[in-house]
Amino acid sequence: MQLTSKDGNMVVDFYPVKFHDGTINESRMIKIVSFMGGTQSKSLINKKDFQREVDSRVEGYGYDVTGFNEIPQFQGALGMAC
């Protein structure tokens, strides 16, 4: 899922996580925060925090859902252990 702020400067992307054997991690998401086109942070979050953050940004801060990132990403690509 991709969320974009009202002014378009802040974008938050969430991706499913894939292990190296190709299986999907059902409990985690990769979160990438970008500001004015530059990546600010990358992190792993659990599904509960993902849902809370989406609700907060959409309902509380007026972010728009601007895309759906359905292609799983390797957790190791973030420099994190699998």
C-alpha cells in the first residue's frame, strides 16, 4: 500500500515481506518513508502496527491511498536478518 500526504511531499510505502525461500512473512511488513522523493527511513513493522499507522495517517492526517504495493520484498534487502 502507498499513502501520500495532502501536499504530496510525504509518501509512505508498505510492502509484504518475502523470505529467501520465497515464502511470505505473514506477520511483518516493510515500511519505507520518503520526503520530497528522498528515502528517510526503512523499517520492519508488524501487521497490527501497519493497520494502526494506515488508519492514523488516512483518518487523522488526511493521507490518500495512492497505490497498492503487492510485490513482496526481501527482508534482507533492508540489511536486516531474515
